[in-house]
Amino acid sequence: MQTDSIVCLDSRDLERKQRGRSV
């Protein structure tokens, strides 16, 4: 199940991007 891993990474990436924009 590679998709699960990719989704997990995507979620973290999105959170990081959102935090970067917020800061």
C-alpha cells in the first residue's frame, strides 16, 4: 500500500506549507 504512505507524506507536506504561509 504505497498510496497510504504517499497520502501520509502529502498530509504532512500540506501542514508544513500551511504553517509556512501562516508564519
